Amino acid sequence: MLSKPVKPGEPLVTHIYTADPSAHVFDGKIYIYPSHDLDRNHASNDNGDQYDMEDYHVLSMEDTESACIDHGEALHVKNVPWASKQMWAPDAAYKNDTYYLFFPARDQEDIFRIGVAKGDSPAGPFLPEPQYIPGSFSIDPAVFVDEDNRAYMYFGGLWGGQLEKWQTGKFIADAEGPGPDEPALGPRVAELSEDMLTFREAPEEIIILDGQGKPLTAGDEDRRYFEGPWVHKYRGLYYLSYSTGTTHKIVYAVSADPKGPFVFKGTILTPVIGWTTHHSIVQFQGKWYLFYHDSSLSGGADNKRCVKFTELEYLEDGTIRTIDPYDK
């Protein structure tokens, strides 16, 4: 389905609800891989039960002034043998002449795992592997393919994303997070195998430091990690951006190594309408763009969101100019 030409700060599509956009440039176009919010009414809770997504659609734009195309359903939970429900925020990558769709879902025991599906086209459809990635857990996979062709997956989310439950390396259903003065939980990173279907190594926790070299604490909700990791590279440095969750910001940290540690730098996006905030950053035709979502299309419903984009700017020192999404 084709929408009218879109502008920065406007929903890319309005015929369905979309969220959690992962944007990439494939074949000279921008392809966006969002989650697909269903038009259902739910009460919100901290476990995220209101986010009951079942499938994925792929969107694309010829450029940032063109209409956005919905290529239709690319993958449905009913076709994923190991998954039971909640197809949350996905990502995509291209390697080995193949397009890969990475996605989280709850398995048959209600534990979030991360799966992978393959396709011949960036628009899908995608054929899922029969099992989730061995050793995977939690949510929000983001895959970064570096200039040396090594691929890394970043993932993890608190609360409904179950990251707190994996602190020992095993799933503990009643585990709680660290205290306010203790180091915050960081996202996980693992290098992917050459075929992109397994981890080459056990996932590692990423440490995010303040300007004095100390780990951010769990009580530092303005800066600490909550969910939605994304990594891009600028001037030879790795930029890890993520959602702070409870304080509803997109912030970022920088490192010379894809596995960190990362040093906190600042805020990219101030709070949007709705509880969640989730994003991606992509370079296209010499400019950088931030893709994000809010709940403006539904009038504020947490589980009915819409994907948008805006230009992202770097200052001379490599820091990112903070964006107010509603600043006219």
C-alpha cells in the first residue's frame, strides 16, 4: 500500500499502527522494519502485555521526500515454530547475498528469545529458522555489520523484556534488578557467526560509563540503559544509542570498540507522546536521519504507535544535537 509523500515529524503510514523502526539503506532505498501494533484496546502494565503484536510489515521509501510503501506482511508468528506470541521490535541485516530479519518473541515457555528469518528481498517475505538463536534471550535485537564484515547483535530490555532475569546466565523468573546505587544492567552484545544464524560467542554485557569513568547506576534513570539499543559508526567511533525507559528519552554513548565500554555523551531525542520510545539512525544520500515512533496517531494509546523520521545533526566535536520532536 502506498501512502502520500511524507514529511519529517509525520507518520510514515496511517493505515496501520507501527513502532520500533529499524531503518537501513538497501538497493539505494530506505527500508524500515517496524513492529506492527494491532488495533486493540488494552490496559497498560509494566510487563508489556498490551503489546500483543503478531506479524511484521516492511516499509520503504525511495527517498526522504517520497511516499512510503507498505510491502505487506513479511512474517507472522503462526509461521515461527518456536514462538508463541508478542513479535516485538525487529531488525534486519544484509550479508552473504541474503537479507536477515531478526526478531524477539516469547517461546512456548513464555520466555523471550530471538529468532532469525531469511529472505531474497529486503521487502520479504522471510522464512524463519525452526529454532531460535541458541543462547539468545530478552528483546530488541539490533545487528550492526562493521566495515570488516563482522556482524554484532546488540539486545536486551528491562521489565517486560526480562533482562533482569538473566543476571546469572540462567532464567530466574522472580529475579529483580540491581539497587539504585549499584551498576545498571547494560545491553548485551554477541558477534554473529558467518552464516548469521548463531552466536560466535556467549553474549557479553556492555558497560556504560559516566564522564569520570564510573559505571552508570541503576538509579540514574536519566542516563542508564533500559531497552532499544542501536549502534552506528561515525568518524571511526561507535555510537550506542538507547531508550532510558522510565524517563522516556533516547540517549547515546560512544566507544572506540564495538563491545565497549561506552562513555555517555547526551540526549538525542526528548520524550514523545506515549510511554515507549524506540529508534534507529541511518545515513542516506549524505545526510543522517533518526527514525522513531510516538502515539500521536492514536491520540496517545501506548500500544498504538506510528513511525516517523527527522534529520539528525552532528556538531563539530562529534556530539549529536538534541532533537525536540514537537519543536516547530
